Amino acid sequence: MAETNKPAFPQTPDGVTDWEKVFEDPDQGLISVIRTAQTSENLRACMMIVIRQLFTRDDDELQVAQLTRQLDDLLAQSGGAVPSDAAIAMLRQIKTQRQEMAQAYLADKKRKKRRKNRRSAAGSASTKNAIYLLFKNPKYFIGLGLVLTVLLIGVIAALVIGGTPTTENVDRTDHAAGQEPADPQKDGADTPKTKPSQQDMPLPAFTPTVRDTMAAPVAIVLRHVTLPRSLGKWKRGPTHVMPFIFITDERAVSDVCRQFPYILSTLNVELSKAFQDIEVFDEQVLAGVARRVGPILNSRLEEPVITRIFLAIPMDSRDHPPAKCALASDTFTKYLK
């Protein structure tokens, strides 16, 4: 899906999109547009326009596919009637998800600001306390003065006493010992200059590379995948999962990532089947989907390099893969244990 420009939605005083107004505004809200549809064809066209306005990024293609399939199911089950209420309920579910994401973003932003203010206040307070104690208590001030005085005396003594010997003093010492001063030019002429050959030079020690048997497994991480939610079904639980694909060899990363569109399509189909009749979220459902998807993906590859798949629930909103499909970095080690 090509990335399109995001429409200018109204903002709240906190600086996030006012999703309540975007959906529920009686004049310009998205739901008011859906109410104007008189036929099933018009309803589908309006819903697709709304979906395209809400999901504009390149990595939203899976969500668009899920919502399109959900919309087609609604129209197929309507029996010829215009399922406006079901479509509006579908939009309000999207509104709830967007509001939850906005609240999580604001909470994370406020948490970072409080942490920054605490660090700044702690540094300022420690500096003020040190200056206050220095001038309030005379013993600290006197002690600092004594330390500086001792250091100054030591520096002066080193400069005065530790002078370097002159050339005249060295010559007198050699003459008293019955030694003739050495002629550097003569010594240099009598001493033959030899350059070591490459055969005489020692060879660097060779240290064989030993593979760390305790190294972390090789895994590929994909962008977040949205979990499908049937209308009227489970409301609580995660909205996204982060797929990890464990492989036998790091050199197979490019082969697996070339199948990225097929991987997303397969995950979409299997997740839709698994969560079709789910009333309460269960992580065992994710494990079952992962077990089924692994052999399907291996059948598309020249060699079955995929050992297992893990659909992880993000532990932190900041755990976001930098690419659609890439080798998992050390940032995701906590998911690979």
C-alpha cells in the first residue's frame, strides 16, 4: 500500500489527535459520513475511504486488509440490508484503540518529563548544598584552604628542588670518575646498522575462533501486527503482537525477509481464524497460531531454516522494530530468552 498524506485532524490541548471529535462530530465526523450511505455499495465505498484516511503508513497494509475483510463479512451477513449500525460499531472500536494509544503516548511523555525534571532538580540541589555547607561551617572552609596551601607548597618545592642537571655538571662527574665523554658520532660510525629481515621477525600468534555455545539464538523481528477483534467479542487485552522468527543460520535472514508480504498475509489469515470466536484473550491462542505458521513458511523456502515462531506481546511501548523485517538486535534480548 503506498503511503498517503494523513488528513489534518483536530488536536486536543495536550497536542494529540482529538479522536472523539474526529469520529463523533455531528457535522464533519467520520460516523456522520457513514450514516449517509443508502446502499451497501455506498456504505462499502465510504468505509474504505475512512479506513484509508485512518491508516496511511506503509506498514498499515495488514490492518487495512483485516478491516476490509471484516467489512466484507458484515456486508455478506446483512442479507441485502445496509448494515450501517454494524459499520458504525466497527468505527467506534477503532476510535477506542486510537484513544488508548493517545493516552499511552501522553503518559509516556509525562513520565519522561518528570524523570528529566527530577534529574535536573537533584543536580541543582547537590550543588547548592555543597556551596551552602562550605560557607556555613567554618571548618569546611578552613580545611579547603589548608588543602590548597599544601598543594601549592608541594608544587613550588618540586620546581625549586627537583631541577634537572646541566651538561656542565654531567661532564664534571664523568671526569672525576676517570671516564672520557662518549663521542656520539664515533659510536654511530663503529656500530653497524642492521635491519631485521621479515624471516627474523616473530609471527603473530594465531587464535582460532571458538563459537560461543551460550550465544543468543538467531531471530528475525517483524513490525507489530494488529490482532483482529470481532464485533461484540473480547475487549480487553493487547492490540498488537511482535513476531519473532527463529532461524538456524544468520545468513538466511535475507531469504526469509524476501517472503515478508507472504508472512504478513499468512499471519493475518491464521490470526483471523483463531480470534474469530474468542471471548477472553488467551496467550495460548497466539502460541497455537505460531505453531501453525512455522511449517507453512518453511514450505515457501528452499531450505527449512525456521525452527520456531514466537508472537510476543510488547513489554514496552518503546519496543518498536526499526524495520519491517530485520535481524533482532540486543534491544530485543528480553524477548528471546
